[in-house]
Amino acid sequence: METFSQVLFVTTPPVADFSIPIKEGCAPFQLNITNSSSGFNINQLWCINGDTISGASPRNIFLDHITKDSIFLILLKVTNVCGTVIDSETVLVHPYPIVDFGINVDEGCSPLLIDFANTTLGNPKTFFLGYGKWK
């Protein structure tokens, strides 16, 4: 009786897993990612704010250039010979205020009634408009 042996390598589908410790903040928001994905011979592809990045953990990612509260979707696609798995997280970024105001008239006779309008971008909670002598 003959004996035959062969070594077989069996692998499993990948596991896509990451976390974002801080999920809300003000622009420019630095995105910190902890990647816990696993599997044999995996490829990792990230989609962050429309940009595609390959590798285990993206670094120096800042979410900014927004004028209103924005939710950003972060996707991780992990692939090996057994399949593809996707994980996702969201972060909420508040805009940095860009101060501005407008007036309804810029010249006229005294006494001149002027209406001021707050046109600040970024949804500030409070603002102060002062004129005249500053002390």
C-alpha cells in the first residue's frame, strides 16, 4: 500500500475592522484611525472624503474646507483570495467660522440708519459686533 501526503494551505476570508476614537470635532479635524483588520495576504483600501488611499492605516488626514456641519463617511475595504469585506464609520465635523458681516447702506446723511447682517460662515453660536470707540 502506498502512502501519499501533501501539505494544504487553507485560509479564511479577511476581517475588516477599524475604530475612530474621536468621532466629532471642529475643522480642521485630524482623523485618527486604529486599524484592527486581519487575514492572510490582505490588501486594504480606504475611501475618505472621496479620496482613495491604500495601506494599513492612513496618517495625517485632515477634514476641513466646509461651511456647515458635515458628516464624513470613512470606508475600509479588505480583500484576500477568499473574499472582500467592508467596514465603515462616520465622523461629524463642525466648520471653523469665517467671520463676515454686511450692511444695507454705505453712505448717507446724518443721522444714518444702518442695518448690519451677520453673514458669518460656519454657524457660530454667538457673535459680537462692535463699532465706535474700542476701549
